[in-house]
Amino acid sequence: MGMNNQPPILRKEKVGVLHIPDAEYPTSPLFHPSVRYPEYPFPEFLAEGANQIYEGVRRLFHQMGFELENWGTALWNPLGHIVEPGMNVVIKPNFVLSQHKEGGNIWSIITHPSVLRAIVDYCWIALRGEGKITIADAPQYDCNFDELLNVTKLKELCDFYEQFPGPEVRVLDLRNYWSKKKHFPSMCLPLPGDPQGNIKVNLGEDSSLYDISPENFYGAVYHRHELCNSHSGGRHEYQLSRTIMGADVVISVPKLKVHKKVGVTLNLKGLVGICTNKNLLLHYTLGSPKDCGDQYPERHFSAMEEKLIRLERWMYDSLLAHRSVPLEYLHRAIYWLHGKTLQHLGITVAAEKRLLDAGNWYGNDSAWRMVVDLLKCFYFMDLAGRLHGSLQRRMFSIIDGIIGGENKGPLVPDAKRAGVLLAGKNLLAVDLVATRLMGFDPMKLKIFRKTLEDSRFDFGIHKLDDIEVISTDSLWERCLINNDESFLAFKPYPGWVGHIEIAP
């Protein structure tokens, strides 16, 4: 059910930007503020060292003009225009992994809990003792959630709130299973999943994948027949978290990072975390462009390398897709034999060239479609899976860019000390501003350009001029009309270099 005849934008969407160049994340486990602010609900609990992040979130809310009439008093309630007493609030961070697999900074990958602490406090104030606060996400299949909780100390934070009468604060892993290492049948372990269950939705002809043959679709894991079946016969199905889709308010708190398949991962790409079955999400299409695919660029691999890549995919389909442990071990044996023989003879694919395999380059024409589908669901779909012409839940975003992720993002990025927080009600608007401040041209990314061009759906903005940037730096306020500055100058993923940077 498309939504035609978009109304003109009567007021600009505001996006706040706070630059704190020398900011450091606090190290105290519960991330208390270091100042007894008038509105702070737990005045007897303060940190000994400085907490620049709590102060930054507070300054950002003030900078955006939230409830200025009560600023500096115990009555200040900056999120009161979004969160009301009795509401069910979900805070959705980016918790993709529990460790940096190349030994880098984990905070270049996941949202820092000090940002979440400040948000939870201001939601607690707005709820006035009635309601629920849930921190929830569906990380990647190989994220060890116990390890993640230990790294973030979120269980201890939830225990802290239990001391006081007021809203329940909990943290949820929305996945149905996880894997210790690879996504092999013998390694997958069941998880409880979303306690509220899932909803299966069908976008049908409103999907950005409509009328595209699913024959060569490839998703999150090896058994791609599940993905192909969910996107065939006019159906385009997704499985979403009932906890998130049933919330009154969702506050998205992504990390400022580059992404190998869509260019950047912020609010929009972060919506994969609302999916409880990620194998229904299209990642890329097999083959090169001459085969109507976007798995890798044309002539990127030699003839021998391309044969090896195709053989690997055939083995995935023939051995791993069946979720059979005996076939899994046959697959392992073949790889072991290859490592002991052919690899030493040079019959292999160089790691540097592998970086652009699996749709990890600017020519990926698949993943952005999946992301836009999720955006449509998140904005316009009700809990029964019906698509409407208006927003179905309140939303807000704060992007954690104190330390961002550049180069080989989103999973093994280099840490980028960006020292920035961004906020706004419109997730798309916040992403556009964040992308520009990263040094990129947002209109070079299909994930944004195609969304703005879609006349069937009104996402609240139609062009960059529909956004007002609020910053104490006048240069940053004009970032969307400035085609010269690189601002934070993030390094793109290798497969995107030279294709998304702002043109001088």
C-alpha cells in the first residue's frame, strides 16, 4: 500500500550536533554524572571523575531547545515531548559484536554504555515513575551476549535502577540463537529470543525488491533458500521483534561507522537489529554485474580466482545450506585439504581482494533495498503487520560518535576519535547530517538517495534542504550546503574509496 502525493515540508527537521573534540568515555562502571544537576533523579550517586558524555547529552538537549522554560531547575524534562508517563520505551543501541576481532577498540564498533546511561536517566525522568525501559538489539550471530554484558556493564546498570521505585529497566538479546565461531550447524546454540515473540510482515509490492528475481539472492548465512523463498511469488517477508514494533517510543542509538555494503551504518542500517531472523535480509546478489549480480566488481578477480569464488558458493549451497553436521565436516575437510595443498601452490584468493567480495563495494545494488524495506516497516507498519500512511511509533535518535569506526567497518574498523554526538526526531535526517560530517556526500549513497526519491512514502523529508542543523559551530550548521569541507574525514571501507567522498 504505497503512500502517494507527499505533502510539502512545512517545517524543517532539526538535527542537533555537539562537537566535543577531546571527549573521553568515562570508565566508572555505572557511568554516573560527575555533577549534581538540578534534574538528576539520583543525586546521592555521583562519579568521582569527569563524565563528559553525560554532560554532552545534556548540553545537546539544551542546544536543541528542549523545554527551555525549565532549564536549570529540577523540573527540566527534555524528553517529555517524546516520552510520557506509562509508556513502553525501547532504547536500541548498536551491539553487533562483543569484541574487536583484530584486537582494536571495541568502542569503534558498539554504542558506549555511558551514552545509554544518560538516555535512560532522561527517559526515567519523563516516565515519572510509570512505564518500562528496555535496552534491546539483535546482534550478529557470533556475538557472545554474556561477554557483551560484561564489557558494557549493562546488567549492573539495570541492577542499579532496581534500587528505586519507578520504571523497570532491562536489557534484551532479541536473537533466537548464536554461534561461538562460524555459522556452522554444530556451533549454533539456541537462545530464548524476544520474550514478546516475533511478527512476520509482508511488504509485497511496496518492497524495494519487488519485481526483482530472487534466484541469486544471498543473505546473512549459508542457507539462502530461506531468503529466496521469503522474497518470491510477490511476497517480501521480514521477521521483526514484537518488543520493538510494539513500543510506544523507540530511541535509536547507533555508532558513527562506515559500512562495507551500504557505505555507512547509522540509524537506517542499524534497523537490521530489529530483525529476529536476519537470514530474510538480502545482503547481495551472486555474481558480477555482467551476470546481473553485485557480489564483486567486474574484472576484480582473475579467471582462476573467480572460479574459486564460484566453487566456494557452490559448496555453501551443496554442503552448508542443509544444516547437516556430517556435510559440515565434509566442507571443513575440503578446506583443510585446500590449505595443505593448493593454497601453497598459489591457487587461492588474496585477502586484499577478498575485501570486495560478498557485496562489499560501492556497486552493491541489493543491501540498500533491504534497508529501505526495514525503514518502511519501522516507520509505517503496525503490530499486526499492516502498512499505514503515518508514523506508527514515536522515535528519536542519538548517534554515538565520540569514537567512531572507519576503514574496515562495520566489524573490524579502525577507531576514529570524532568527538561528536548527534540527535533528532527523524532518523533519516540524523543519518544524512552524520554522513555529511563524516566527510561523505550523502546523495552518492543509494541508501539515502533512493529513499528521498521514493515518492510513495513520506519519511518526513524530501531533500537535504528540509533539514536544519543546530550547532554552536556555524560551519557545522551549514554542513549540508558546504561542498568543500571534509569535516571529520572518515576513511571509507576499501570498496567505497573514491565513490562517496565529498567532491572538493
